[in-house]
Amino acid sequence: MQKHKATESKFKPTVRIFKNMRNRMIKDGTLQEGIAPSYFLEGMLYNVPNEHFTGTYNDIFVACFNWIFPAERDKLVCANGLHWLVREEVHTSWSSANMTKFLDGARKLWNDWGN
């Protein structure tokens, strides 16, 4: 995958971090199953500019999250480049509400780990 190479092999491990966070939130009961499918998490990170995938994985998480959270969601694309990542009531897209639920949960989990 070009994105993985362009980020000096940091893309796939970063996707794994976000998926592990999702899995932890589901296990803890703070996120409902199906809110953040793997495909959409990968697509979300695919949109993050490559220069944000530098430093430690802690640095990368913060840089990616801080880029994603305020991003214009209607401009994000899926990793295949064929579909919009965020659209309402489109079966190939993530709803803005579900993306927000995931991001809010990830922020809380990250902050809780830091304390």
C-alpha cells in the first residue's frame, strides 16, 4: 500500500492503535459494536497527511487525532478513493454521528490513560 510506504511503515501500526482503542471501548461498554468498523477507521487515517506519521506512536496518535477531529468531514474519502468516508444514509459511508461517537470515546480513553 502506497500510504504505508509513504509514512515509512507507520500507517498500518497507527491503524492498529485506533482499532485496539475501538476494541477496548467496546469491551468496556463505552462504544457500541458496529459504530466504528475497521474499514472506516482505516479510511479516516488514510486522509491524514503523511507528515503527521512521524515521531513516537504517542506523537503520531496525537498528531493524527488533532488533524482528524476538526477536519471537514464531507471532504474525507475512503482508502480506496472511490467513496466519501462520511455521508449520511449511504451504505458505503460512515455517518457523522458514528464518527463523532468514536472520536469522543477515543479522546476520553486517551485522556483517561494519561491520568
